[in-house]
Amino acid sequence: MKNELEQNLIHYLEQSIPAHQFAEIYRYAVIPAGKLFRPKLALAAFEDAGGDIHNIPLAHAIWPFASALEIHHAYTLVHDDLPAMDDDDMRRGRPSTHKEFGQWQAILAGDGLAVASFRLLSRVNHPQNRLITSVAAHALGPKGLIQGQALDLSGEMKNDFHTLLLTHELKTARLIQLALFGGTVLASKNVNAKACKQAWRLGHAIGLSFQLLDDLGELTDEQLSKHEADVNPWLAKQSSQCCEMTVKLLTNIDSLAGKSVRHELSLYYKKTLAHLEGGKGHIESHLKDKGLLSPVMALLHSLRQ
């Protein structure tokens, strides 16, 4: 499935970029793809809602949608890495786009990828295309992902636990919610409102837990950067809330997810658990309450099956 996703991603990306040397920057930012977590969830939701990737024409709709998700995700990473934002020099084991090509090049490439993702969404041949595009604009626009970035970069996310969760909901969960929502809608010609609401709730839980687990995983380093030590919620007064919320979200996910989505998540949980186990000593050395790690790891262990 990953090979097919990558082939379609390359196909749709090439349709969206110019016949110009600047196209190299777009390719660099998107290819090779990462884990393809969001496109995989979209396909899994499609299957759980009764969709068949071999059934034409509905199957033709899921591929451009899945590619649009990854292209939009790539845009966020290109901009995240910029000096004015997270200021990261490396991405996926190689120089960030702005380090390889320059800052104005990365800014424009990110802008181009953001627009390209919506171009792809507009080409999804499905009776509910307008609904999906409208939800995408809400989830990824000024009231969604962009606002999450603003809460993060302004430092507001450190104000209290509620704002932290809101930041993760907007910045991380919204694209995952769109993946599950879109995959569910594309599985049939008519909208199943109940299934769509459940997909949205599931995406919310996955997105928040994904970011909380990512924050926990950052503590596997022996030495933390000053930035990480300042912003990681597991090191603050919110640590017990982080643990309780992570356990609650993971439990909710298990009750909401269908068979295909649960399978994709089990692979993710397996890798996450291995990462946490490998750095357990460092994590516990950073945590004020060492007992916070055990319930999270125990639940991941049960969910990885």
C-alpha cells in the first residue's frame, strides 16, 4: 500500500508543479515521503466505511485526496523548519528545505505546496467534493491549523493545559481529522452523518495523543535543548494531566477505531513503544514523577497487537 501511495503522490505532485528548475525544490520538500501516516489513515477510514480501492470510480477519488493530505503536510514541515518558526536545520535525516535551497525559496515552495493541495482537492471526482473541500478549508485555514501554529509560536500554548490541548488540536489533529473524515465520506456517494462525526472524534483523539506521545518521546535524549526543556509539557506542572489525558485518549481511540484504522495505529504504537522503551532511562531521569511513564507504556503495549 505504501508503494502505491508514493507512486500516486509523485504522479499528482508532478501534475501540480512547473516545468522549471524551481520544481526541484517542490520535489525535495515532498519526496521521498515520510511515514505517510495521514494518507494511510485516509485509506484505512475509506476501507472501514465500506470503500473498495478497486471499485471505480470511488477508488479514483481516494488517491488524489490522500496525495493532497501529504502535500499539505509537506508544506507545514517546510514552513515549520524556517528560522522564524521552529528553526530546524535537519528534516528526515537531511538538510531542511531552507538550508538546502535558501529561505525565500522555502517560503515560496511552502506556499506553492499549500495551494497545490487544494488544487488536488478540487479535482477529487466525487458527489461530496464540495463538502470535503469546505471542511478542509475550515480544518487547515485561519481557524484551524494556522491558528494552532500561532498559539505555538506565540508561546500561548504554555499558559495552561487547556491552551496546550487546543494548540495540539488545531496544529496536529485537524489534518488527521480531515484524513479520517474525507476517507469516510469518499467511501460512498451519500453522506453518513453518524460515521462522519465518529471519524471527526476519532481524529481528534488520535491527533492529541499523537502530539502528547511525541512530546514524551522527545525526552529519550540524555540532554535536552533549552527550548525543549522550556516547552515540553511533561516537564511542567501539567505532567500528571499529560499522563491522564494520554491514557484517556488512547482508550477512546480503541473504542472508536474500525479494523483498518486500528491496524494502522497498531503499527504506529509498536514503533512508539519501542522508541520509549529504548530511552526509558532518560525519560525517567527527566520526569519528576517516574510513575507517569508506566501506564502509558502498558496501554501502548496492549494496543500494538
